[in-house]
Amino acid sequence: MRDPLLLIVATIIVTALSISAVVHNGKAEDTMPTKSNNASNTDTITNDQPQSHPYLGMWVTGDGRIRQELLPTGRYDEARGTRRSAYQGRYRVTGTHIDYWDDTGFTADGTFVDSDTLHHGGMIFYREKT
């Protein structure tokens, strides 16, 4: 009789630990994994957290095939060739490091080597000049 009860309790605990939302100030927020090796391997950010950093705007590969816009809402929109919005998701800039969390579930990161150059995913992006 105790085994079924134990199984139910264990299932509830596992389910509670796997939920990917937290409540902060009465509002549900998504959690996102970080690449750190800290004991806590999650970080919290809302979907539309305003970003304030010098890297906002459009970033383009040298051949113009890939265009990635870093929006002030903390979202990015990446076009590939003629395919608009091929990838979309959230990002966070910390210093010269950028972490991406794509809406489809994959993660990536990159480094701004200077104010006009981004190394990301084995590619080099340049700030689009207006």
C-alpha cells in the first residue's frame, strides 16, 4: 500500500522540479539555462526584458547571407538567405559575451570582439552601418 503512495509523491516532486516557470511578483517568467558550472544552472529572464547595451541593432555576415537583429526587448530575429525570421528567441548580453535561447529550444553564445564585430556559431558578424 505504501509503494503506490511513494510513487505518486516521487512523481509530484519530479514534475515540480521540471517545471520551467517561476513566479516573480505575481507574474510567471520563463527560466533559461546558463552555460556556467555554478551549482545553480538556471537563470531567470522575462520574454521581453529590456536590454541596454552597445550592441543593439542589425548584425550581418560578410557575405550578407545571415542577418541577425538584436532588439531592445531582449529578443533576436535572424534571417538566413531569403528566409526571414529563420530563427527567433531571447538573448542576454553580459559584458562582451552574448547568450542565445532560441524559441525551438537550442542555445548558443558568442563574443563581441569589438564594437562592430561579433563571433557567433563559427561565423563573423559585422554591425550593419546605417
